[in-house]
Amino acid sequence: MEIRQARPEDAREVSGVISELDTREYGYSDIGHVMDYIRRGRYYVLCENGAVVGAMALKPVEGSCQIYTIASRRKGGGRALVEYAIQKCRKEGVPKLWCWSMAHYKAKGFYGKLGFEEQYLLKKQWLGMDCFFFGKVID
Ligand SMILES: CC(C)(COP(=O)(O)OP(=O)(O)OC[C@H]1O[C@@H](n2cnc3c(N)ncnc32)[C@H](O)[C@@H]1OP(=O)(O)O)[C@@H](O)C(=O)NCCC(=O)NCCS
């Protein structure tokens, strides 16, 4: 498996993988939205035998780095993508990696395993849904 920056021709596959995150109210997999993020250089893909099996969008926010979306269809892919983001932050001197995660994704254990020590539940935080904030200081 390899991780690389996504290209416009990956958009449909990225959209398929990311559709895991869609809610009734919001479509992260919307192809226009995915393409916009790819063109801004924000999407990274995890590939296996030439196929996209995982994807992650990173968004710079006021000197920190937000994991905007992440999904993996291969065990170990989630860790590989987050470790890629950590390395990227380290290389660029970005001191913080963080994300919002809707409670129904049940991703608390995943971020805990990856060393996100800051974990807060904000009730009805986004479109009336409970969301976790997960944060990690990059040292
Ligand atoms: C969450 C997700 C990205 C994790 O990817 P993954 O490839 O399954 O994760 P990994 O196998 O790399 O897991 C890393 C570690 O976290 C653990 N883990 C993974 N998902 C977990 C979960 N939901 N709860 C508890 N622990 C979890 C793994 O067991 C593994 O532990 P280990 O290192 O001791 O073996 C993936 O399940 C997914 O795409 N889910 C749907 C989309 C989603 O919810 N994304 C998160 C939005 S914030």
C-alpha cells in the first residue's frame, strides 16, 4: 500500500471511499466538493494495486492541521493515513493535528490508539449532532 497526493482522476474513487462519512444532512462525498479539495492539494489517497482503498483530506486552519475527512477500507489503512499526516505536520513545523468526529462514527478508540490525548465530547455541536474533538500535539 502507498500513500500519495490525490489527482483529479481519483475523484470518483475518493468519493466512493469517503461516502462512509455522509450523513442525511451533509455529503462529504459530493463529487464537486471532493474535486475542489483535490485541486487545492488537500486530498491524499491510500492505494493498493492501483486502486484507492483509503482517503484523507487535510485542511490548514490558523497554523494547525485539521483532518477534514478520513476513511479506509483496509485494516491498518487508517493508522497509515494518520501517521502520514503526523509526519507531514512534523516536516512543516505544524504543532497541532486535530479533527471533529461525529459520535456515531464511534472513532474514539481509533484516535486514542493513535495518540490523540485530547478528547472532548461536544453535545449537539454540528447540525444538532454530538461530536468529539480529538487533538494531538506534534512534537
Ligand atoms: C475509522 C477508520 C478510518 C479506521 O481505519 P482502520 O484502517 O480500520 O484503522 P486501523 O486498522 O489502522 O486501526 C489502528 C488501531 O485503532 C484500532 N481501531 C480502529 N478503529 C477503531 C474503532 N472504531 N474503535 C476502537 N479502536 C479502533 C485498531 O484496532 C488498531 O489498533 P491496533 O494498532 O492495536 O491494532 C475506518 O474504520 C473507517 O474508514 N471508518 C468509517 C469512516 C469513519 O468513521 N472515519 C472516521 C471519521 S472521524
